[in-house]
Amino acid sequence: MSRVLLVFVDGVGIGPDDPATNAFTAAPPPAISSWLRDGRASLVPLDARLDTDGLPQSGTGQYSLFTGDNGARKFGRHYGPWVPTALRDPLRKDNVLTRAVELGLRVTFANAYPEELISAAQRDGAFHALGPLRAGPPLVAAGAGVLTRHTDALRAGDAIASEITNEGWRVHLQRHDLPAITPAQAGANLGRIANAHDLTLFAHYSTDAAGHQQDLNAAIAALHTLDAFLSGALENLADDVVLLVVSDHGNLEDASTGHTRNAALGLVASKDHEVIASELHAITDVAEAVLLRLRDRR
């Protein structure tokens, strides 16, 4: 019987050990490396090609990850960066978060979104996927009724910015009163949030943005920010909370190009991480692996 902290990271694959192009090899992330070395976590390659030609993309990949259904096959091809319009309502209505809610579990989405964006999206009583709300994570959160954390929650440490630190909100949204926090502090906040719920989702997109720069130093910086964040979260998680880190497609792991056909990242840290890892082979396996941990909590 476990609870789950599901951390989605956009555009992170498992690539060849080439220090000239792979940030994981050029500057190994200290926390993740120690977990794997000490047998506290499992690294899992997740197939993101899904028997579909072309480069895996975020939109159909996120649909596949959060529903367990092959989004590329359903849509007819890989598509991104946003979830394609035809798949948005199906994703919003039926996903790993909505299924957990139907089980009567405590579910939350830890990301903060500006309240003015949510108000605009929820005009006339319907949900309109505007701007960044076209991505998979806010769509599944909206469907589950948990797209509810905004500026006040971020200020109180009860939400996390998608960039991990609050700098983007402070600079681009002019929320200068928000506290400046480190990745480790943000991770600790996430751990505390997860300890109060059965299923917690957090989504981070800066890894994919860094991968698109095709700059090894940018990739290393993004990877080490993520590593410090995950370390802060794991250090503060209760023993019965599984940390599951998953991605939708490759990108960050190869600074010589953009999206790749490499397996997407899967990382499991828990007492039974090897059992969970054995259930994961493709991004379409993630939703069921999460729900399998949760069903006994009803």
C-alpha cells in the first residue's frame, strides 16, 4: 500500500554515454547518481516511439503517459508541443488523476498557475485550454478539479512554479513579493504537499526548453536544477510515498540535436522500486503502474 508523487519532466531521454553531448555523462547529477549507485532507485527506459513513425512529441506523448492509451496511434502521428485539439477533451475527462478521484483518493496538482489565466480559461462555465493550459498536466488537473493553486499558494510555499524556483513569476509576471527559493527548498515544499495526499502530480518543462537550445552547458544546468529539486523532495517524503519521475520523449540527453527517438526517462525511488520498475516498459504503462499502487488505499 503506497502513495505516489508523480513528477513529470518534459523532454528527457536516456541516451548514449557520450560526454560531448549527454549532460548525464558530462556532469552526472549527484543525487540521482547516488540513489542508483546505492540501490535506492531504479532507472527505467520508457518507449516513447509507440510503434509510430517520426519523432516523439510532447502533445501525444503526454496524452499517452497520463491515460495509458497510445496517443500517437489515436491521433495518427506524433504531435506537439501541445496536446492536439481532438485529444484534449478525452484527456481531460479520463486520466490518471480523474481515475484516482473516482477511487475516492486525495489527489492534488502541485503546480501554481496565475489566477487571471485560470479565470479566463473558465469563463462561461466551460474550460478553455489557453496558452500553457494546452499542455497535458494542466488538462488532466482541470479534469480532476485540482487546478487550484495560484499566487497565494506559491507565496506560502503550498505550490511549486513549473520552473521550480519562483524566478519566472518574479520577473515575467511581476510578482516581486514572491520569495526567492532554491531548487532544494522547492523540492522540500513538494515533499510536504505529497505527504498530505494519496497522489500528487508536479510538472516541469524547462528540461525540454534547455534541450532545444542544443547547448551542453544549458542542458547540464537544467539537469542539476532538477537533481537538486528531486533531492529536496525525496529527503522530505514519508516512507510510504513512491517518487516516480517520468518523461514523454527524449531531448535533453543529446545536446547535438532536438527531440530524439531515445527511450524516455523513468526513475523510481521507493522501498519496492525494483517491483515498480518491472511494470514499466513504455510511457503508456505509467498510469496503470500509479493506479496499481493506489487501489488498495480505498
